[in-house]
Amino acid sequence: MSLAEESPGPPAPETERPAVEGGTVAAPAPAPALDRPARGRPRSEALERAIIEGVMKLLEEGVPFADLSIERIARTAGVGKATIYRRWSGKEELFVDVVRAAEPPDPPLPGTSMRDDLVVLLEALRQRGLRSRASAIMHNVYAQMHASPKLWAVYHSTIIQPRRHKAVEVLRRGQRDGEISPDVDVELLNDLFTGPMLLRSVMRPDGDLPEDLAARIVDTVLEGVRPQGS
């Protein structure tokens, strides 16, 4: 027999034995759940807000988008570059979230009728127009987006296209429900609805944007595309 087998060594620490009740081994206590809510989310949101506000601060100071760097944004926001890259792939993606934060959120649709949904969508467009006129930073943001083809492409694909798709779906639903003629091109019709509002809010900065403008545009356009005899 080897020495290792002869020497018992120090006694192993006693482990707690499972309780026995009536000859049956009691089930061990369940392990802590692994899917409990992740901690630190408020901290994460605070960091994202600080980063977005850092970009806004630089824009307010007149820094062109081309001169914005992740390093400069991080320094202004008081965070590390890695903190930004964990959330955004680059400054274009970050800039789009800056626009989202500066714009009013997209409103929920009432769903009562095609006409009511269209009025809500156009009213949101009117509100964005008013906001861009009143906010120097929004004016700067839009100007810089138009000056950067890459930035405009990201903004168009992530914000403009989803909004357009939403409006076209409202029109398709109205067409299925018989609220507009079945032979109407809904893509073109959407342009007829949004065109007047964009013309007044963007192309004519001094154009009037009264509170009832959305309803007036919708009712005027619908008058020409309703099914005959309705």
C-alpha cells in the first residue's frame, strides 16, 4: 500500500447532508433564478442620454458633422469611446438617434378610419415642421443631414421609410375598405398627402402652419379619390 493510501491526511470538512423526512431525501433548495431582470438599466439609459446630449451640445456650438469624431463626442459626454461603440456602430447611427431624441415621437393611430389616421400622421409632420423652425439645433441637424449623403441615407432608411410605409399601409387599408377608389395608386396618393405639408414646412419656412392644416389637406385630397357615387 502506498504512503498516499496509508496517510489519511486532515479530515475533509463536513458537508451539510440533505434532510431526511420519513426516509425520503428532501429536495435541495432551488438555485437562484438566472433570468432575473438585468441590473444597471437606468445607468445605461443615463449614459445614452449623456452621449446624445453631448452631440447636441457640439451641434449647438456649430461643430459640423464632418468634424464630429467619436473621441470628441466621448470627451464632451464624459464617457469612454468604448461606451459609445457598445451602443452605436459609428457616428452616423448615433446621429440618427440624436434626431429621434430631438423630434417628437410618432403618435399612435386611432384606427377609427383611414381619414382619421391620415390626419394624425400629417399632424405629426406639421409638429415636426414647427419644431424645426423653433429649434436652432433641429435646423442645424436637418441642414447637416442634407449635406451628408451617407448620413441622409441612414436617416432615410431608418426613419423616413418606416413612416412612409406606415402611411401607405393606412391607404391600402382604406382602399380595401372602400374608402378610396380601387384603381388609385396609393404610393402616389401618399405623396399627394404629404407634399403640401412638406412644401409649407420645409420649402416655405415662412409658410403658415395652422392647427387645422392636416385635416384640410386630407379632406381636400380625399374629395378627389373617393369611389364614384359615395
